[in-house]
Amino acid sequence: MVRYLLYVVAVFIVADHIYTHWGPEIINWTASKFLGRQVTIVEEAPYRESIIDKTVKTIKEKVKELRR
């Protein structure tokens, strides 16, 4: 049971990372293909961070702080 819960968490984290970095491009590309013309459905934010990005950033800050 715990293994399946970990699988669900891992899938959620990977899906969040993919959507954060490539979601608007995928959505706009798919909509453009269906409509046959270039459309913009979702605007891209200038900079977005996924859960993985935030975790890596936090770990780097903690390691840097420990080295002081």
C-alpha cells in the first residue's frame, strides 16, 4: 500500500515538473493543431518553479549555509 502511495506521489511530482516547464507550449500547440491556425490559449509566466526546482534550490541553500 505504501509503495502505491509513493508511486502516486512520484507521478504527481513528475507531472508538476512537466506542466510547469512545458505545459503552456503543449496546450497551445495542441489547440493550434486542432484549430488549424496559431492560437494562444495559455500565457506563459516569465519564470515558474516546479516542486523539483524548489527542492533543489532549498537543498543548495542549506548546503551552502552548512559550509559557512
